[in-house]
Amino acid sequence: MEQEKNHRRLPRWMKMQMPKGESYSRVKNTVKKHNLNTICTSGNCPNIGDCWNRGTATFMILGEICTRSCKFCGVKTGKPLPVDWDEPNRISESVKLMNIKHCVITSVDRDDLEDGGSTLWADTIKQIKAINPTTTIEALIPDFDNVKENIEKVIESKPEVISHNLETVERLTPNIRSRAKYQTSLKVIKQIAESGLVAKSGIMLGLGETEEEILKTMDDLLEVGCKVMTIGQYIAPTKDHMTVKEYVKPEIFEEYHKIGIEKGFEFVESSPLVRSSYKAENHAITSGR
């Protein structure tokens, strides 16, 4: 599969539509009113209108400041503020107000905390479930430095899906991710899969990876029990971040979708505008959980 050369301008298939709709407006107003952090807005997600109108939203807990400085990510880096222990209550109440059918929770890395933030993670999921018993949940977790008891706290809170992204292929990982390691992430995903929960992961294309490396990444994920994979186009948040090497054509993404399904994934979301939580509700509902 031949991939085209890098372009300075976004190609036509990367153009984003302005979000609109009644559900979108309701969610937007609630997020602003309750001072909530969503990766939908902070990450400038291209699917924000689509997801919010379908009753899906992604909340970012443990603040807006990350202790890591990955070269692909637009989240602020520095010294985080103290943990807000009322955050689980605010989010669970907001999920109810927003009538969210499927909730994705993610967070910054909190290497400054002894438990990596896992206690607040578990509290958030439990409170959402207590107040919103019909809402399904995906936890998009950091690696917690592969401290098993911290990962287990999230597992024991019983979200329908737990996701942890590899982000890129093994060769590029040291250049892209500031602290996380490829093999460490695979161990995290394996622990999730062995718990019986649905394990999910994702990568970005356009960072200089090869087709062979992408296929090997698929095999590595399947080997540790990953059931769902997302594949999207990397877009540099600013000129100071990792440069886009190429914009991969939609038909190439479609080919990876077919290959992934043939290899054995239950779901493969593969498209230029796909992000980690894209169509996430399908992965929870149809996975039998």
C-alpha cells in the first residue's frame, strides 16, 4: 500500500464540519456551566458534534496539566494542581444532566501521585455507575507505570471497556512518547484482557511508520488479548510538536480496517478522522458486556 508524501496543507479528506445539533448544544452548555474538562474540546476532536449528538462524551479527569510531555499531544505539561476529590461527583451528576448514554473517561498522567491517580479513577467510574446505571463506560487509562495494583483499581470498578493506547509503532515510540514504553503498554493491555473486560488500543498514522510495522503492531495487540483497535491520522497540535510525515489516504485506512478484522479484532475503527473514543458506544454494547 503506497502512501503519499507529506503536504503542508490539510488534504480535502481531513476537512472538518462545524458541530451543530440540539444534543450538541445541550452538552456544550452543561460542560461550560459545570467547569468540566473534556478531551472533546481540549483535544479539538473532529468528531465532537457527531459524538455529542449520539449521546457520547469523553471527560478528562485529574486536571488539565500532565506530568509527561509526549511530542504528539497538545495537553499542557507541568506541575499539576492538587487532586479535586469532588470531581467524580460533578462528573456523575453532569452525565445525568447531559443524558449521556456512553461515557468515556480519560486523564492526564499523574506521575506525581503515589497511586498515579488510580483511586480517583475508580471513584469516578463507581459514582457514574451509581447515579447513571444504564450508562456504559469506557476507561481510557494511562499506563500507571505498569503498577499492577493501580491498574487493578480501575479494573475492579468494572467499566465495560478499558482502553490504553500504544499511540504508534514500537520503533517510533521513544521519539513520540516521553516516558511510556511500547512493551510496558502491551503489558497493561494484557492485564486488562486477562481480567475479562474488553481491552482496546489505538495508534496514529502519519508519523513515519511503515506498513510492515503497522501489521506487526496489530499482531502484538492481538497476542495480548486486545479486541478493539482504532487507527487515525496524526495531526500536529502546534508547530512545536512532532511534524506530520504524511497524510494517509482514506482508502489506505480502509485497507487496514479489512486487514484488522481478518486478523481477528472484533472491531477496527480506521479512518483519517478517527480518534480513540470514536463510536466507542458500539464497543461496549455489542461486546456483550
